[in-house]
Amino acid sequence: MQQNQQPNPLWLDGIAHAYGPNRVLKGINLTLGAGEVLALVGENGAGKSTLMKIIAGYLRPGEGEVRWQGQSVPADPQGAEAAGIVLVHQEFALIPDLSVAENIVLGREPTRMGLIDYAAMRAAARDALRLLNSDIDPRAGMVGLPVSSWQIVELAKAFAARPRLLLMDEPTAVLGARETEALFARIRAFVAEGGSVIFTSHRLNEVRAVSDRVAVLRDGAITLDRPAAGLSEHDIASAMIGREMEDLFPPLRPRPTAPPILAVEGLSVPRDFGPPVQDVSFEVAPGEILGIGGLVGAGRTEMVEGLVGLRTATVRRLVLRGTEHPLPDAVEAWRLGIAYLTEDRKARGLLLAENLELNTSLTFGALTGGAVIDRAGDARRYAEAQARYSIRAASPRIAVGQLSGGNQQKVLIAKTLAPDPDVVILDEPTRGVDIGAKSQIYQVIAGLAAQGKAVIVISSELQELIGLAHRILVLDRGRVAGTVAPPDGSRPTERDILDLALGLQTQDAST
């Protein structure tokens, strides 16, 4: 990427910050040039989000100074935004009761004769969405839109504010390949006009693809600051964790030949947005890891939520452990030994305001609204979960919402697996977690297969599917496009999956 050769407009001088006795930033010195993209990476808890909030005026640093275009950054977000600094938070800052257009222009509504000009508002929102190659209807309400569309609206809102410095905290965590590439194209256009970007991401291939420089935070300090062009993903990962990276994925055991635990024929699930899931069939054996791939909107989550009774669905035939069953509701699926880990841990998987002991004692998921709590076993359950999944927390009485993303995900996994299910469905199991936590979760997944569980993994990260799964079922617009399973037992390639996901190939490649 060509960089604009202007003086560095952003200077961070000795930035330090602490939450009580916990010193999360330790004298950060960093600069950013005009027309430059800086990737800020590090494990969860390294201090990335805190540093971004300080730059954007949401936090006042305990020590040091942030200067933007020669001036100290105001210690409030409104003043920082007026100076041209906009932060896209990791958590959505949208208002569900407003329309897409109203959210995008919120606080900057166009007026005509003293009244809001709704036609101009929708036109401005449409223009902002078009820059991200999105066809979301500006008139649509936010409620009911998929999480990826919420992220697109959040990004459109940020660009519509006409920033000069754009800070993006995990902007691609819920985006598919097409949306991510559209965002990167917009970033490239933005910096070509002299804008500056800092973004965080756990996807190291994206870090190298879009950034000019990479800065790594570890334990509150910068451990690496180098041009992206000279770095490999291995280099970045090693700087993040402070040691040489072992192979990220555990060895893949041979594909089992036993009869399937679960066989599904003709599963169909209607959808409010996008084409319905239609006539999906698959099976999974004990000890097998079946990957589910496809672009965002292909129907992956809707498919499994229909299977476990969280959506209205129909099926021609469902066989579990050799016995035919009707399609279960959510409670019956749990009782039958089918566990589902939701992709949305914050809204549907965990009780964020409650402590770790209570969350790990939920014997039936909070996502159904019918949680059963074993309060007598709180301490015992948490102690077992902490030891098994390496949950890092100062106290079991801490609210789950105060933990890092990686530790929240481990709590969700512990809760999901507590009933010892035979079939485990994991929807985006490593979304928003750092590379160290990912490696731990991959070991858990491999361990489930080694115990003879039938494991289904949905992931938007192609390398995750390739590294974990024996076979990969690929959906395209609600239908099965094919199954990727190289006959010699070797790992498939990203091209094998993308050709099916993009509709470039429709012939089933399974063996």
C-alpha cells in the first residue's frame, strides 16, 4: 500500500494506565502517519481496547499524552470526534429501535426548514453503505438484521462521520470474506485520501493483508513495531505470546469409520432474511469433526438452530444413535445429548452480570430463556471448569462480563459441555478470542473427538475448518453446495471451500 509521506499526525508519548492495582499499559510510545494503516494486535487482556479508548478520548491516561495534529486529544469522545477521531467499538453502539438510516446519521441528521429530511437521510445512508459494497435497505429496522449487518451499519456510521483518524476494534470479527474484502477496499481508499487507521484483529492473515505496520502489545508493552511486509503470521504470533509458536492445530486423527451417531435428511429452515435453508442432509460419526463452511448469510447458523429446536424447522428423517426421532425442541435436544454452543455468547450464551460460579452451573442454556441452575453445585462446577479449561479470573465471584473475550468463551464452553453430550455443535467457537485462547479451544475440540463425541464446527475462518475438520460441508444460499474431504486424508485448501461457497463449483466433492 502506498503511504502518504506527510508528518506523523498521531503521537503517543509514555501512555500508561491502570485499573486499580492492575497496570494494563506501561509507557506506550507510538506514532502513526497520514495515509498509514497500523494493525494493533495482542492477546486478550494485552491492553489494546484500553489504548484505543484513550486515543479516542473515552479514557484519560494515567500517565503520558496523546497528540493529534499537534494538539492534545480532548479527554472526551465528542471533542475527539470533532477533531476527526472516530472509534468503532468492539461492542455495537447502535440503537435497536431506530432504522438503519437513523443509526448511520445519528447526531448528524440532515434537516430542511427545521425538520429532519428523511429522504436526504436515507440517501446519505445509502451512499455510506454503498462504499462498503452493501445493499442493506436504509429503511430497515435494526431488529431482525443478522449480526454481520449490524457491523456493516456500525462501520458505515463511522465513515459517514468523515473522520481523519479511524480506530476499529475487531471490525471483521463477525464479517464473512466478501464483507471483509469490501471493508479493506474502503480502508485503502480512505488512506489514499490521507486518512489514518488503527485496527485490531485476531485474524493474522488480515493483519498482513491490509496493514502497513504491525505493533504488538504484550502485557501492556509494545514488543514489536515493524512494517507488515517483512512479517509472517508466525513472527506476529510469536511476539504476541512471547515464545515460538507450536503448530496451532492439534494433529488430526484418522477419520472414523464407525456408523454415524447423528444422521439428518432433508432439514429445511425458513428465514426472515435471505433464502431459506432447504433440504440439507448430513451425518457425523463418533470421533469425527464435521466442519460447516459458507459465506455469511449462507444459512449455517439457521441450519443448526433449526436442528436443536431454536428455530422453526422441518426434517424428513433424523436418526440419533440408531433410533429415529422427530425434530426435537430445545429442551428435548438437550435431553437427547445434543449440545449447542451459540455464536453470540454475550446476548444468548452467558449471563454477563452474573458471576462465574453461577454461569458454569447453568445446566440448560440461558439462550432458551429456561436456564436450570444448580446453585448447590456452583463452587464445585466452577472449580472443575477452571481446571479443565484454564479459565483465568481473580475470583469466581467476578461477573462474567468483566472477563476477556477468551475467558468468556471458555466459560461458555464449560457450561455447554457440562451435561456430557454425545453430539456437540460449536458455532464460531473462537470468535473474538486471541491466538493463545484459540489454541486451547482447538485442543478442547480435538479432545471431544478423541472421547468419541460427534463434533460439528461452524466457522467463518477457513483455516480453522481446514485445521480441525475431517470433512467440510459447504452451504451456498441455504443449500448444500458440496462436501470437501480429500480422499488421501490430506488437508483441503481454501480454494476448495471457496469454489463451493461462491457457487463456482456445485459438484459434491465428498468421499
